Amino acid sequence: MRNWDKMTFQRFKASTFEGVTPEMKSIFDRDGFLVLDQMVSADDCDMLRHRMTELAADFNPAEHKTVFSSTSGRHGSEDYFLSSGHLIHFFLEEGATDENGTLIVPKEQALNKVGHALHDQDPVFSRLSRSHRFKSLASGLGLTDALLIQSMYIYKQPRIGGEVLCHQDATYLSTEPESCLAFWLALEDATEDNGCLWGIPGGHRNRLKPKSLFKRCQNGGTKTIILDNSPFDEDAKIAIPAPKGTLIAFNGLFPHLSAANHSDKSRHAYTLHLISAQADYPDDNWLQRPAAMPFKGF
Ligand code: FE2
């Protein structure tokens, strides 16, 4: 039995969360992340999982075979990915298909993630995403005029759930000035065995900008612009295991990663990204919406 309290960083019990305390804020500013255990009830975690099971039942992998891979990045040129900013689209795991794109595992085990507008397109995900607690957390961490711009349901499937390399989320959701804030919610226990989050405490303070930018090209597709090719200080990374219901909030510049899941246990998570409406959101960010569906706040 894992003792979640015996970790090398401070965790907060948030079952009675009523706002960000000065201690929470100073830890968040210093380390770039904040761990809030029991921020979401087990029942609400189960509700999201159940709802995703319903949504995924309607997905036909024969129609959309877009593999999401943070290592190969090949999804970046596909319209199904590029048009997902305001929709609910389903992305496959790299190890779930053969060289012809044919599924080699059951559909329910083939999904890598679902995104990127669950928080606007589905009432169950919207309700949780726009809860009073999430609103209070965002404002307490210093985000003014929050806009909810991206949501993802991430599977990290048993045995085939792929590695996510060290990155900063602001690479994908850049604003001027930087304002990206991430919420990462464990829908099941996330441990070192099944691919929990890892991060570099304080790594968000080393640079004032993301090291790279993932941008949409005018003529279609995407490109990655390297601003600083020095490696992340991965020797300083720590595991951030998270029991079911734990929310990890982190700065968009916080370097983080997750290992492949070689265990027999899935590691479902729900993530939400927010920016400030007072910051400029460039129109070459990969995630764009039609004019009729602008980003919304809480
Ligand atoms: Fe990330």
C-alpha cells in the first residue's frame, strides 16, 4: 500500500478546499506546481470515466485513424487533429495499430486521448471543468479573466500507453505574456508503475519563455520552432504520484513528462488548460476555433 503522504514535496488535502491559501500560492510560485489530494471526489472521477465510456462507444476507428504520439509527432499534419480545437476527437495509441493502420487491440484499449473541447461540448465534462472549486483554484493561483481553452481525456493504456517526453505546455498554448495554467486530474491512482506525472521543480523559473513553440502553418500542418535547444535538467526531475481525485495544478512553463505504462493498470487522467483573456492568443497557435465558438470562461 502506497503511503501518499511520504512524498518529498508538500501535498495538500483538498477535500474541504475553499480557496488557495498563501502557503499553497507560495509553493506554486516557487516550484511551478501544486498537488491537491481529494480535490475531486471519487464519485465525480467515476462519473467522468463513465461518461467517456459512453462517448467512446460512438467512435468508429475505421473512420479516423489518427495516432497521437509525442515522440513521432505525426498527428500534427492531420486535419482530424487540427480541427479538434472546438470538438471531441479521438486519437489512437501508437502501439494500437499495425503498419496499415489496422487496430491490433480492442477499440476500448486503443485510445491514447480524446480532445480538445470536452469542457464546451459535453455537459458532464463542462460541469466539472466549470465547478466553483476549479474557478477558485484558477483565480487563487493568479490567473485573471480565465478562459478554458483546451481539455483532454488521457488514457495511458495498460502495456501500450506511450511515453510523453519532457515538455512545457506553453509550447502548445503560448500567449503574450505567458499565462497558460494546467490542471491535471487523476481519475485513477497514478503511480510510477503506470506512468504518473514527473516534473522538474522550479523549472518554470529558469526561462521566461517556452523552449519551443508548436505552431500552425499558414499552408496547413504544423511546425515546431526551437527557441532554445539546451536540454531540460532531467536529473532534477521528481515523480509526482497522484491518487484518484488528486489535482496537480502547474504553470504552463513547468517542465514535465510521463513514462510509458508497462503495467497492467490503466492511468486515466483529465486535463484542462486555461489562459488569461487579458493576454494575446496568437492566431498561429495550433489550437484555433471558428469565430462562432470563441473560448469561454467559467
Ligand atoms: Fe503536458
